[in-house]
Amino acid sequence: MAIDPRLLGYLNRALGHEMAAVQQYMAQSRLCDLWQMADYCAHFRQDVSEEIGHVQALIDALVKLGVAPNATQLPPTRLGRSLGEMIAIDRVLEMEAIRLYEEAAAYCGRVRDFTHHGLFTGILRDELQHLDELTKMEATLPAKDQRYA
């Protein structure tokens, strides 16, 4: 059975994106811990767990296709120097994910690959929820968003 190269590209791009998100949220969680912002530290830790779930689903899909996962070129982690900057950076990361999953789901729908369409739309729903959570966090930032250099 031939593997659709475009589907394979979407799966590997998604895997790379999710691994980068894990790395970024884990580092941001640690930074918030150092800043003694326990609530935000816990939030970013929860994001790590959710993103690892996406990584597992994508790896499962690749392995079921008989393909070794390949997420070797991760973008650099961007931490931000304040909580507001972190949220802005994360908003960009989530918007990139949303575009990727919308495109991947649309492609799978066109080629009638309903298994992977379901995978991409499920992760898309989670990413839209993450974006909504970031918007809510942004609205509740302290009036003076301290900067850390």
C-alpha cells in the first residue's frame, strides 16, 4: 500500500509543531516557577500534558502507516521576558497550529481519508481551545506586567 506523501508531510509537520510546543510550554512553566507565579506555572504544565497527548496521537498515526516519526527540525523556544510576552508568543504558536490543522483536515476531507481527518479535526479543536484560554489569560493579566530580563 502506497502512503500518501502529502498526508505524511502533514503528519510530520504536525509532530514537529507539537514537539516544539511541548518544549516551549515546559520552559515557560519553569520560568513561571522561578518567578513564583504558581498558577501560571500549573497552566503551562497542563498545556505540556495536552501537547504530549497530541504527540502520542500523531506518533500512533505514523507508526500505523509503517513510518518512523520524524520531528528533527524544531524551531527555537521563545520564552518572553514577561508573562504578557509569553502569552503573545504562545498565541502565534497556536495560530500556526490552527492553520496547519485546518489545512491538513481539509486535505484529508478532499481525499476522503476520514481516519486522519478525525485526527486533525480533534487536535484542531484542542488548539482552538488553547487559543481561547490564552485570550482569557491575557484579559486577566495583572495591571503591571513585570518584566524579567
